[in-house]
Amino acid sequence: MSTSIRAIMLSNRRQGVSDLYTTEILARVNTFCRLDPVCYTESDLEPAGQFADVGIIFSTWGMPEMGDEAISRIFPSLRLLLYAAGSVQTFARPFLRRGIRLCSAWRANAVLVAEYTLSAILLANKGFFQTTRLTRKDYRLAQTYSQQFQGNYMARVGIIGAGSVGSLVIEALKPYQMAVYVYDPFLPAERAAELQVTPCSLETLFSSCLTISNHLANLPETRGMLDYRLFSLMQPNATFINTGRGAQVVEDDLIRALREAPGRTALLDVFDPEPPRTDSELLRLHNVFTTPHIAGSMGREVERMADYMADECERWLNDQPLEHEVTLEMLKTMA
């Protein structure tokens, strides 16, 4: 394996890079390529000639968006871009059009989002979110109210989007023997049978499932897809979980549906905009539980994403098949 190929770290969030790419990971990378010791930002890219021999870029959140001309001028020798984070939708296409191979650690992040979602579904099916506050006020009333929930065995769960995260959630639910309904127009019948799920419309999913979890790909056509027409179909004690993207939810419509049936509950880890406006009703409603975008990698979990990309770089240099490559075709349906 040659160590002569030059690699750089590129991100507008230098601190984020140092959190992911630990001293140990960087030392390993330096055994198979020549990595610059600093992280460059977008403001460092001129004059362009200083990066003419760069063959590999390591990045993460904060990857600059660049056009075809800028990539050609600044990185004429670039062959591999390694992104230690999830979605690449904002910057990937110009690189891929130039034949630069792109890898993302979305699978590492997807595992963590699926873990968060599984936990939320298991609790929601037990009525945890609806009864936890009621118990403080009136224990016996909370006991009575909890009888509306039947637990996890054969519970109807709706999964919106069976992509990377949605599929992991479905697999994680199998041991609990739930009835899983899925909305995903791109899901082949063979794959649905393999996952042991029931494909259905959004209307059927929202009206028949007690717990609903959104994992739609973050695409222009999914923006505002989840609106009052759907939220108003929710059962009076249903729970809506969103770890996908806030832009897919018409927040005013969700608020309206939650007000109309106070037994409905929303668990929101994402918003639009993010962070949410300080006057957002979602931060005030008693039947909304919010977290600050923690479903994905946090703390030391982020190091796994950098590990994935170091492994991928080593595979590429050894002419081995890549395990986390993203293509233009994949961008049509992935988050």
C-alpha cells in the first residue's frame, strides 16, 4: 500500500473534525496516506494551486458546498471523498458528476437513530409518554388511562420510509412481534416480504397505527408531506415520532391536531427551522416531548463514523470493494 498519496481534512467546523478524528484515528490514517496535520476550511481554499495534488479528502459536518468548476480548479487530482457523517445531499452531486468516489458514514449514524427510535416505540406502545405526567397529578386516573394501551405484542406500528434507518428500525422490532405497516413508494414487494411488513398508504398508516415513526428521505418532494390531512387521522391516543427531518412536517398542522386531541402525543428530535423558534408552540404543549437532535451520533459515538471512513480509505487504497459508497442513483431515495 502506498503512503505517498496526499490527503487533507476539510470542514467549516474545525472543532467537529477534532471530535471525530481522534489522535489514534489520524495516526492510523497516516500509515496509509500522507495526511496534512491541519483541518482546512472553505476560506483556506485559495489560492487553488496549493491543493492540486490532493487525492483524498476526509470531512464531516460542515463540508463546504462546491460547484463543478471550483472542484476542478481547486482539486484536480481528487479521487476520493470520505464523509464521517450522515446525509450528503447538500454537497455530493458536483463531486459525483466529476467521477470522484464518495463514501458516507450514514450507516453508523443510522444504527444510532434506529436505537433511539426503537426505545421510543417500545415506550409509546406502553403509554409511557401519555401517562408519565398524569401519574404525578392523579395516580389512579393514570392507571385507568393506561388501559387504552395494549403494550408491544401485536401492536400496530407505522414506519414512514423504509430506507437505511427505517429498515433498521423494522429489523429491530421483529423480536417484539408487532404488526408493522410501511409507507414507502420505492419499497419493492420482495423487500417488503423479506422485512415482513404490510405496505400501505399514508392515510391507512396514520389512521390504523397507534405509533407512527417518520424516516422519509430529506428530498424537495418530501417537504411538507406530513400535514393536517394526515395528522387529523391519528387515533386519539396515538404517538408520532420524528427523527427524520423537521421540514417534512407542517408544524402548524401538527400543533392543530395535537390540540384537537390532547391524548395524541409527538416525540420530536428534529424541527424546521432548527433550532426551533423560541416562541414555537411545540415547546409549550404538554403532549409534545422534544430532544435537541440527539437521535444520531453524540459524545464518543461520533468516533465510530471516523473509524468507518478510515476503514473505507484503506479498502480503497488496497483496491478492495467499498462498503459505504454513495452514488448519484442512491441520492434519489436516500436521506
